[in-house]
Amino acid sequence: MLRKLTFALVLLTLVSSSTTAPLAQRTRGKDRRLATDKSDVKEPTLEQRQLLEAQQETERRIPTGLDEPVDPDTYVIGPSDEFVLALRGQVQKEFKLIVLPEGVVMLPNYGAYPAAGLTITEFREKLRVSLNRYYKNVAFDCQLVVPRSFVAYVLGEVEEPGAVQLRAPFRVSAAIETAGGTTDKGSLRYLEIRENGETVLMVDLFSFLKLGNTADNPALKEGQSVYVPVRQASANIYGEVWNGGRYEIRPGETITDLIRFAGGTMSYADLDLIVLERYETSGRVTVERYTLSEASDIQLQDRDQVVVPDRRTMEGGAFVLLRGGGGREGKVFIEDGETISAFIPRIMRLREDHDITRAIIERENEDGTVEYIRIDLEKIISGEQDGSIPLQNGDIISVPETDDDVFLTGEVVDPGEIPFQRGLPAERYIALAGGPTRAGSMNKITIYSIDGTSREGDRESMVYRGDTILLERTFSSYIGPLFVGFTALTSLILSVIAVSR
């Protein structure tokens, strides 16, 4: 009996422990989750935030990626470069080699081994000789895994002068970009690469950026800095070139060099009439004209202005100005006697958001007066209207945008825009604007068209897209205040007379 009781107690203990232990674990886990959910997240301190911002700024200023593969014959090893040394053969091992601040790596079974200052090719050859003493019948390979990052200084006319962190091998252009680029005064043509306080190389970065000369964008090394001086002489170029503007120039460069900087000439450039405007030291301006072949011998000076004209703008070419229509705009040259009907296809397109039924030819006559000729391009295209109107030099053809509103102003209760509805007379638009005010006269209506012309209207006058309806005041609205004022003045005079008596 005692044995049975003891066995039952042991069994009960085992069952209890097997069920309650997981429950306790689950409870503790739940408690931890509740504690995590309920605990307040601590806000970072000011120092932590500043440290995080500094880290993010550093990461932003470190360019990632390489612009070309590392050349083992020219890449000079320095501290923090990371290599992988792989042994193959009777021994199969890989080791990570990091160049320590003292310029050495720790080789297995060897110890400190010099690396800094060697090219990768030189380092591999020295490793091969040294490792052959310790490993027999073993081939090895050593590869650069992570190029080091180093600090260089970019000074002078850059947006963010100071230290920049670069990942080797990085070029001068990356250093300038990391420093925010040059200022408006900064020169790209006389960059100085300095080392130990002395200029070791002059770089014309503009030649790389504009003309693609890679030799003018060398890689930087530790201990070197970049100095951006103030821009020196410059010249401007305008007209039929792809990228006109101001360019810094170097001694000996010519007009044709400046044209090359600007991307070359466009198809309508007049290459027989290149204009050079030069400011002399005396303050006088000289203007010379050259052909393109002659311009190759003309050296530029500071403040020179070069103009490459459009040969179409010379005398003898008649043109019209196009405005609106949704297609071609600006100056378009025409043939002698060309009519509006023949000219329409040259507009290229007439979009639906332009009202081609109300096009206007603006023409200045010989006596100085301006004539407005209304044309319906839609009817000319369909043949319903005569399109034989000859165009003249200097005509301005305007195709207005479609205006779906009618404007109410003057003596209406609610002046403003009313959506245009075809066929509605003036009276209906006035009613939609709240009707006339007490001073408004339905018999005094003036309607202004979108082209600026006006016409007298009445209740039944037709209204077109974009029209403005002016409702004027009644005659009595002018006479009433005058009569009231005259009566008040008369009463005042009689009162004064009565008091004086």
C-alpha cells in the first residue's frame, strides 16, 4: 500500500512539472512581451542624435563604387586595405589580411609583413617568395577585396571646403563633387593638386568634363589635397550653338575652341559671318567679322563676346510670327506671295484647345496703322472660305486658346465667369449672373470680343466664346444723385438766408 501511494505521488509530480513548466515559460514570455509593449521607448540624447547625423553626413560624402577596375600595377597599398589570401593544394585555407595603421599585414606562420607603399603586383610577388619558404606544393592567390577610404582636403572656391572622405582609387572629379561642386567664381581649368604644401600637378578638369579627356581627371592619393582657385579670363558665346554661355578660357585658345566648348554650331549657323566683339583696355568696343576657317587663328581675350548668327535672319528673307495653335510657334519664313491657305500645313498642327475659327492676322500698314484681319482656319481648310489672302513680311498670325467662358461685368448682381452655351443671347447670360442691379440698364450693353473689338448690344445679341458683356448704368442713375445733391444744396442756401434775416 505504501509503495502504491509513493508511486502515485511521483507520477503526480511528473505530470505537474510537465504541464506547469511550459505554462510558466509561456507566461514569462507573455510578461516580457507585455513589458516590451508597455515600456516607453527612450528618446536618443542630443549627443546620440549628433553622432548619428555625423555618421549619415560622412556616408553621404563617401562616394560608393569604382569608376573603373583597380589596376594592380598602379594601385598603391595603404592602411585599411583589405585582402583575401587563398591557399590551394595540400593546404586549403583562406585568410583575411588587413593593412594595419603601421603599414603591415599579419601573415599566418610569419607575423608582420610590410605592405603599404607597394603596388598590388609587387605585394603579390613578395608574398610568393616568402610563403614558398613555409608552404610546399601550395598555390596561392591574393586579391584586394575592400579598397581603403582616406581623407583628402578640397579647398578654395567650392561650396563645402574642407575634408572629404574618399574610397580609393577616386579621382579629382569625385573630390570636387563630394565637396558640393565649385562656386560661381571657381575655376575648373587651373586646379592644383598639392602634396606636402607644394603643387605637384595642375589639372584642367573642364577638359575632362566637357571634352572627355580622362588624363585631366587623375586619381588622388593619401596626403594630397585639391585647391580650386578663382576663375580667370572668360569669354561668352551666343547664337546658333548648342550650349551658349560663358566659358573660362586659357591662353592660346581660339574662337573655334570656344565654339567646340559650346557643343558646336547648329544647322542654320552662318559660318561665313562669325562676329567677335572685343572690349579694349581703352574702353572702346571693336567688332570684327570672320569666317570659320579664319576664326581658328583668332586667339581669345578676357571679356570677348562671340556671336554665331542664324543665316535665316539676314536681309532678303520674309517671315511671319506664329502665336498659338498648339503647334509651331515663333518666326517662320515664307515665300513670295505665299497665301494663308498654302501656309496652314506649315503650322504643323492645330489642337482642339485652340479656337481656329477666330484666328487673326495682325498687319502693320505703310502709314503706321495696324490692321486686324479675322480668318476662320476651319472654313479655309474645308474650302468654305477663300484662303488666297497673301501673307506679308512681318505679319503676326494668332490662334487664341479656346475659352469656354463668357465674362459678365458692370451693373450685374454677380459679375464673373459664366460657362459658354452656344445660342444663348446676352439677356440669358445677364440673368445667369443674377440679373441687373438697380442701376443697370438692359438697353445699354456693350460686348467685347476676345480680339479686343467691341460692338453695341441688346437683349437679343448673340454671344461667342470668350466675349465680355458690359452692362452699363441707366441714365436716371446718374441724374438721381445730381438731383438729390442739388435739392440739398438749395435747402442749405434757403436755411442760411432765413437765419441771416
